Amino acid sequence: MDASETLRLSVRSLRAHKLRATLTVLGVVIGIAAVVTFATFGASLEADVVSEIEGSSANEIYLVPAAEEEGGFPDAGQPVFTEYDLEQLRAVAGVERVVPRGIVQVTALTAGEETVARNRVTVTEASAFEAATFADGRAFRDGRQEAVLNCPAAALFAGNLSAGDRLTVTLQSGERENVTVAGVVDGTGGQLPFSAFSDRPRVFLPADPFSRTVVESPTVGVNQRVCPQVTVVADPSQTTAVQDRVEGYVTSERSDAARLRPAGYEIRARTNADLVDRIERVVERLTRFVTGIAVIALVVGAVGIANIMLVSVTERTREIGIMKAVGARNRDVMGLFLVEAVLLGALGALVGVPLGVAGGWVATRYAEIGLVLAPGWFAVAVVVGVGVGAVAGLYPAWRAARVDPIEALRYE
Amino acid sequence: MTEGTDEAGVASAAVDGEPSDDVVVCSDVTKTYDGARTVVALEDVSLSLSSGSYTAVMGPSGSGKSTLLNLVGGLDTPTAGTVAVDGRDLATLSEAQRARHRGETVGFVFQTFNLMPRLTAAENVALPLVFLGRDRKERGTRAEELLADVGLADRADHLPAELSGGQRQRVAIARALVADPALLLADEPTGNVDTGTGDRIMAEFDTLHEAGNTVLLVTHERRIAERAERIVHVRDGRVREVESV
Ligand SMILES: Nc1ncnc2c1ncn2[C@@H]1O[C@H](COP(=O)(O)OP(=O)(O)OP(=O)(O)O)[C@@H](O)[C@H]1O
Ligand SMILES: [Mg+2]
């Protein structure tokens, strides 16, 4: 019996029970759609984050305290780096620049008659803007009542703020500070040594005088400004070595940061490459979790197919007897039922893949990221669908092949 | 007119090793079924069918007629004794070889037609050729030929459910003949059709016999059995009498 004839007969018996076939493959469809949805979403998320990070430089090392437990996320609200630390870091070999960064809580920004509610501004040093492109003006000077805005922040005000405009910052304490806009920075691209999520409005003030968080440096014993985050810009030819040295410093008791860090926190030195790695690991873990769920759905699907195939063998006992009476071998009968089960599994995959892509598309729309397809997973899905069908069909097909033709022809 | 009489006589005919144009040789065949209680369906049956002969098996219900036919057709195997068809002991065949025997060497016609419900008349006729691995074109032309032979050329694309009982049985006969078997086995082929249709089906068998086919027919109707050259009477699993018509 040739393969095409086996296929034709199997398709025909499936078509005789369309609704039944549809309901049977539902489990497989759900399992495969789930995997493809998350594979698509994961691939899209990864592509989105990676492309954003890749926009900034590879030679920046971010220092930040983070909860010690595995996978603990950075906590940018813990000011631990003192001025002494910044000095020491600047002295590390291969370090080009050290840029502190902190947050100051505010309530509003006022320019002329216009007041805009804001809840935070970034405090840093003029060195942050060394490589930046200015749409207008220049960087602020440390120690002055000046500010730098990025383009989205300048656009918060009607008529766009520009260099020379006056800006009033209302601090959380109710105090008001008058500053002059020194410049408007073009925040796209990697010129700012901060994480590059810079399409949102940002207002930058000089840490001196606006950062009010002060502690006594445990090393030198005098009060100093502290900040929660530091970006170290390394000589591009030795980023990894610099990362090691910098990390060595901030994690040793020689640094104020290590001594000021709250219990349960550690100081981390991360590059963008580390960040990408980390996101990839998160996506991978997500995918593994969903695959686990999908495996359950697929097992349920396989049981469904096996069940319906067993019912089918019983229903068609007489037909099996007829086929055997006119010359069908056991393997012909086995092939027919096996192909039928495999078709059910493959059908599940063929429906599940587009459904999963649709699911992934919805998820990416919801997350406002671009859709990236993961075609490798489509192939996996089809192979899995076929495999589920084959495994589920094996026992029923064996039962069918074993049917005694005499009994079968007697069967009503 | 009654001839050779007891089972011993029949047995000797086979044991003597008559001219080898015997298509079927059953020697001391016994078939028992083990169930709640052991049923002896056939006991020490010996019977040979020469090529081109037309034999009817008669007997009351439960006497073992169908069992005998199934053994000759290779659907079942005897508990003791041997069934040889075309000189080959069916018990020595593998499962696949026995399947081939069913598809190629014998053609079955059953009381209940036994057509595949989802296949058209032509596809039903061609089914044995599918399992013999013949190509689609050959299957198509053979099925067409045989349907024309039984007068159903215009019903080739109909499903069994769309055919009358007599038409279904003619499709079954066409299917039995499609692989050009050495032996045609019919188990009550007229059992489910009216007398007129039954006569037409029997006329079909007459024609097949005249064309040189070897026919083994099971029936409990004397009127039908008398169309054969020879009537084998079976009772309680034993051959009681062989009658020449
Ligand atoms: N699979 C089986 N299991 C148990 N007993 C069986 C089986 N097949 C047949 N028999 C028994 O064997 C005996 C012969 O059965 P068989 O079908 O050959 O009778 P038959 O002569 O064809 O009868 P009928 O004219 O009613 O078709 C019967 O007593 C039957 O009950
Ligand atoms: Mg019977």
C-alpha cells in the first residue's frame, strides 16, 4: 500500500468527522499557540531591548547597589557613592570619565506663566555632557544655578524652552530654585552616559548645589554628597579590565560605597553587554516556564488524540476486518491509523502556529514594541505537533493492526 | 444422485495426492474455539477442490460452514490438520503472506456485502489492488472493467449506501474478482437479497464458473446449492455426505 493512498484514506476518514477532529486537536492547538505566542513575544522583547541598549556605548560601566539575592534588581534609590569614591574611581587605570547620577524629588517646573507637574529631576555633573550633542546652548556648569533639558523636556512647555530661558524648580520641600537653561541636549543616541531610555522628558541639574543628600564618608570622616548611581566611561580598548578593577574597588572595604551599602545589598558593576545577557536570561526563563505549561497542554492534547483514535478503532472494527479480508497487512492498517493521528497533530500545529503569532502580535502591541517573528519555533511547533500525533497514535494503531478479521467481520 | 459418501472417502481423495490441479486441499482439519466452553466448529474435515470446480457447502446453522470458508480463505487458522491452497500450507505463511493470499489468491463474497461505507463502488472494487500495491491507473481501469461486467458501470461513483442490496452484492462480487483470484469464496451471497435478485447473483456465479473460476459457495438453500457441480453436506462440524449434482 503506497503512502499517497494511505494519506488519502486517512484524510477521508478524518473528513467524515470534522467536528470531532477539530475538538480533538484543540489541546495541541492551545499548547503550540502558547509556545509560539511567548516565543514571538520573547524574541520581540529581546530585539527591542537589545536595539535600545546597543544605541549606547559599549564602554560604559554602571555602578549601582542591588539586592543581593539571585536576580535582584538594581535599586537606584540607595545613595552610597561619596565624592571620595568618585575621586578614587577617577584614579583607576583606564577610566576616562566618572559621572555620578542621582534623583531629586520635585513637584513642579515653572517657566514664565507655565507650570508643569514633574516628580523628579536628574542631578549629575557637567562631565556627563562631554560627548553629547546639543540642539541648543551648552552643558551646565557645576556649582551654578543652571539646567540642561533634553528635547522632550523642552517640548513640555509651549514654544519649547531654549538656552537662556528661566526655569523655576519647585522641590518637594516646597523650596523654589531659579535656574537658567544652559542648553537643550539631543538625547537620542548614545552620547549620554546613562541608560538610553531617553525618549522621555529629562531635566538635568548640577549635583552641586542641587543634590542635598550628604553623609559622613567612613573613610575620610567628613560630610560628602552621595549619589546612588555612577557611570564609569572606560577606555574602549580595555572595558573588561576596567570593569574588573572598578568592581574590585567598589566591592572592597576600601570604598565608601561598600561600607555605606545597606545590609543585604551589594554593589554591582555592569556593562550594557551584561544587561543584554541578563535580559536574554529573563526571556529564556520566561520561555522555559511557558514551555512547561505548553508541555502540559500537549500531553492533554496527546491523550485527547489517543482517546479519539481508540474510539475510532472500535467504531471501525468492521472496516478493519473488511480491509484485512481483502488483503490488508497488519502494517497497512497500522499505517492508516498512525497517519490519521499524525495528521491530527500536524493540523494542531498548523492552526496553533498562526494563532500563536497572532497572540504574539497582540502582546507586542500591548507592550508597545515591534513584532519580531521566531521562525525556528514554527519548525519546532510542527515537529512537536507531528510527534504528539505519532506518539498518541501508536497504541491505537497497534490495537487496530491486531484486530482479528474474523471477530471484526462478526462485529456489529 | 449421491456418490462417495463418508468422510473417509473424501479424505482418501486428498491423501491419494490426486493430480495436482487441486486448488484447495483440506486434510483432517479441526477447528475449536476456546471460550467459556470449548466449541468444536469443525472436526477432521478433509476436502479438495479441483481447478475450475463449483462446490456448494450445505448444512444447518452452526454446522461450521463459515468456519470452513474462513480457513480456506486464510482469515483463520485450523487448530489441527492443514489447509493448502495452490499447494501452499496456509499455516506456514507469515502474517503478511497470508494477507497477500487473501488479496490475491482468493476473493471473498459475504452475506452482508462488507463494503467500505466511505468508499465509492469503484474504490471498493479496487481496494484489494491498493493493498497489492498496484498503481492508481491500473486500479481505475480494472475497477471499471469489473463494474461493467456486473452491470454497474453507471454506479461507479456511488457510495454503498446509495445502492440496493443486489447492487451492493454485485459490487462485492466485482471486488472479489478484481485481483483475478484462483478461488472464489462466497458465504451465503444471496442471504440478504430477495429471490429474484438472488437468482441474478447466482447467474453471475454460473457465468464465473463457466469462465473457468473455482468456486466454493456456502448456502443453506438446496435450490441455490443445486447450481453447483457438487454439494458437501456438513453437520456438527463434520462432512456427512458429498453429493454430485
Ligand atoms: N469466534 C468464535 N468463538 C466461539 N465459537 C465460535 C466462533 N466462531 C464460530 N463459533 C462456533 O462454531 C460453530 C460453527 O460456526 P459457523 O459460523 O461456522 O456456523 P455456520 O455453519 O456458518 O452457521 P450459519 O449458517 O448460522 O452461518 C458454531 O457453533 C459457532 O457458535
Ligand atoms: Mg455462516
